[in-house]
Amino acid sequence: MSSNHPDKTCARCGRRFSWRKKWERDWDDVLYCSASCRRQKVGAADRAREERIMSALEATTSKGLPLHDLAVDTDEVEFLRQAARRLAVGGRILMFQKGRPVEPRDIHGPVDVALPPSRSKCRFRIRG
């Protein structure tokens, strides 16, 4: 990362990415971390996954849910993780690993999701 260029969050996958020399002329307009994310963008299926996560969390009486429990099949787990990252970066949910809150842009592996205690005081407010 260059000290003059803060990290950004990919609009598609929700991962953190850093400035690259090839983006020098248009860094302010870069929204995606890769060509793959730029091609796929966020579509109706992605928004439906986000809504499925929110509905499941609002319907549960527990403090959170393992994200993989919401997957229809094993191929969907990564797409749900991306949807959860977008929700967490937006401050709508929290993400946990081994019972500890994690920075959503850096997660790998199994993750639990939960609604924040107070939606106005979500711990992860990401600017960028």
C-alpha cells in the first residue's frame, strides 16, 4: 500500500485491495479488485443472498448463525461469504470467527454472522 493511497473495498467480493501502479491515472474511479469482479458485478442473485442472510438473522433467537448453515450447496458458500462481507462493511451485520469479531474484509474460513446490538453503533464502519 502506498501511504498516499488508502486501501479500498471491492464492490463485488467485499475484500480489501491496495493501490497498484496500473491504476495510477484513475484510482478514484476503481471499484473492483480484479477483472473477474468487474465482469460479475453485484446482481439480483447477490442481493437475494444478502436478504436471505438478513431474514435468517432477524428470525433467529440466537446471537448469531454459522454462515455455512445458510448455504443451499457447497458451491454457494463463497457467494454467501461475499454477501456477508458487503453487509458487514455496510454496517448491517457483524462477523465472528471463534467467537471474536473480525474485520470483514480480511476473513478466510468459517465465519458466524450476527446482527449488531445496535445498528447505529456497528463496530465496523468502513470508509473508502
